[in-house]
Amino acid sequence: MDYPYRAALASALSYCDEAVIVVGPSVDGTLDAMYAAQAEHGTDRVKVIEREWAFDRTWQERVWAWGAEQTSAEWLGYLDFDEAIHEDDAPAIRRMMEVPGVHLIDFPYVHLYGTPRWRECLNFYKRNVRLGRRDTVNYRMVNWCTDKTPNHAVCAMVATIGGQDVNAHLWAGPERAMPQIPMYHYGWVRTPEALAVSQAKHFGWYANGGGLEDGHIPDVEPYPFNMTGMRAAGMIEPYAGPHPAVMIEWYTAHADGWAALDAELAGVAA
């Protein structure tokens, strides 16, 4: 679905020693693309492992476990293929991992929306724990689905603190550091038409499970995004902040049609 996976991987490797990519069934060239990414960065820094799995409600938890098995690193991180940090922040992240008593690192999020000049500002998550120590707090992914949602894939990052399993994103103890180091999210940097198709496929992939057993993304009705309406309702706002260099390269190559959308949104008062 045209995610900036190469840019996201390069960003992760700016503060991580290695990346593990678990590749499942695909019919769209994903496997070849992941091996190409591995060749770009070297097998010592990028591991690609192939697994077969059924798309039930526990598949994300299994994929995390398979990936964690491939490394003995003290810290584990979870990154989506549309996220990146600014390259200038990489040294600060590394230093924070060395701080005694810090076991979870929580990033504030910048959710870019439509074009790189706009951000979602109200309704989505504002922070997320993306790094955790493996042994001290058993940082891991756990399925949180119920019998009422048999085809959903809804997971949470969990840590064991004081003998209790807690939602790492919500833990308020001193083990969780909250630096002002943004994580930039670019999955919504698309025209309304492309965003509608992407979101519809996500609903099919993560929610209803339709068409997944044969490896095909389901053909579902696109959701009608109304970005001018979102702008008028104050759900998106102008963004004039920095971008990671790897993402500037990616979105510059995908800029067709953004000028018209930028002009349209700029003319709508919130």
C-alpha cells in the first residue's frame, strides 16, 4: 500500500543496532522488497525471517514473539513501516537507554495528514511506548481481543512491573521515560482518494478478516474522507515543524496532487 518502509527502516537503524522483519504470506512482491532492504543495510543489521501464519486475532502477538526470538538485544522496539524519528534525535535516544531505572521509552507523536503540511491534532493517540527492556520489565506484545471479536487483531504493548502485567503505554511509574523526542507518523500522508483506499484495506485487514486467508487484501468500499470538513472542525491543523530527512526524500517523490490539496485546505477556516 505504498508505505515508506525503506525510509522507516533507515530511521530505525539510526538508533537501533539491528532490525528484524518477519515476512508472512504475500502476493505483491513484499518478500522481495524486504530482502532488497536487507541487502541495502547488510545482514548484520537487518534480519529477514519467513513465517506462515493464519490471520486470526493472535497473529500480531506471534509475529512479535518470532521477531524477538531472533535477537538477544537488551532493548526491544516496535516500529510501524510509516514511522520515523528525526535523525538529530537518534543520539539522545541511545543515551536514554543508558539511564539507570529507565525501562520504557515513550514518544510523543506527530501524525501528519493529507500532505506534510498538515497534522491530525485531536482524535488519535498522542504518545506511545515504542522501546522497552527485554529482561527487566518483560516488554512484549499481547493480544487483547475477546471472543466477541474473533477476527480482530488488537494488541497492546505490555510490561511486567512489580509482579503485575501493565499496559506499557499507560504506566505512570518512574520506569517509563517521556522525553520530548517526537515520533513522526506518515501513514496518512496521502490524497483523500488514496487515504480512503488505504483505510478501507486496513479495516479489512485488521477488523473483519475478509479475504486474508489466501493472502489477498480484501476489496472493500473506500471510506469517504472529507479533509476540508476535518479542517473546518478543527481536526487537522497546519504543520510547519521539521521532518526527518529520510521522509523528506520519500514524500518529495510522492508530491503529485499535493499542491491543490494544500491550497484547498489553506482556504478553509478552522
